[in-house]
Amino acid sequence: MSVNPITPDVFQGGQMTDLPVFSGTLNGTELMEVVAAPTGQTNAAAGVNYQITTELLATLLGQLNITAVILVDGQHSTVGDPYLPPSGVARIYVNKAIAEPTYITFSPASSYVVEPLVKDIAGTADASGNGIIVQFTGLEGADGNTIVPIETPYGGYLFRPIGSLNTWTLGSA
């Protein structure tokens, strides 16, 4: 087995599945290891091992500020008062017991670090004026639509931002 001269303390061989299953208590000093092959290659043997402690990984994930929001009766039910999701909101659940519309306006795609899900969890969305109306800032849209209506009970979409193209794509919820 060859030793990596740059990082000789990094795990040098086999697959991660070669290691025994960890069954102890985490204390933050454990190392997570990732093997990244060079650009354009799929051969992990030619790759570089990266490592991060579980404590640092938890800190980084915590700083992403990924959250969920639940919108209820009376919230954001007019065009003039849309919900403006911050860039870290990954789930927007609409839980309205009464029939009323819900308006959501996304900021530019380049400002999002997550793929937000918008979903009716109460089953009250319909095509009779009580749907969820998702709009976008400026000239942006999703799959060619400047407005994405969610008009079926329990319906929803995953909104995937493509910041470099100033656009969004839609995925099924």
C-alpha cells in the first residue's frame, strides 16, 4: 500500500464499508472521511481523501440555518402580503383549515442554499381561489412559469434554484 505523502494520517485503503460499524458514543473528535476523485474521473483510487471532525461538520450544518415554516389561517392570504422565504427555509408547509389563498414570493434563485418544498398539508388547496400561488422576484420563473399554482389538496412542489442561470426547476413533492 502506498502512503499519501501530503496527508499520511488519512485512511489509505479499501472502501469505507471495510471499517467496522461504529457503536460508541460520539464526542465530536470522530473523523468523517470523503474520497473525491479528480475532476472528470470516477476512479476513487486516484482521488484525494478529505476528513472533517463530527463536531466541525455539525457546526457547519448548523450555520446553514435550514428550517421549516408552517403557514396557518390568515397568514399571507393577499397578493400584497406574500410570504418571503429566507434563503435557509427548506420546507414551507401550508396548514390552513379554512379555504383561502396563500401567496409565496421567492427571492432570486442565486440567494438560496436549499431546495425549498412548498406543500399543502391540510388538504384545502383547490382551483377555486384557495390555492397556493408561488411567484418569483424579477423575471425569474420555474420551468418557464412566472407563477406556479398549487391547486390540489395535499399538492406541492420542490423548487430547485439554479442561481447561475437565474431560474428555477420544479420537482415533485
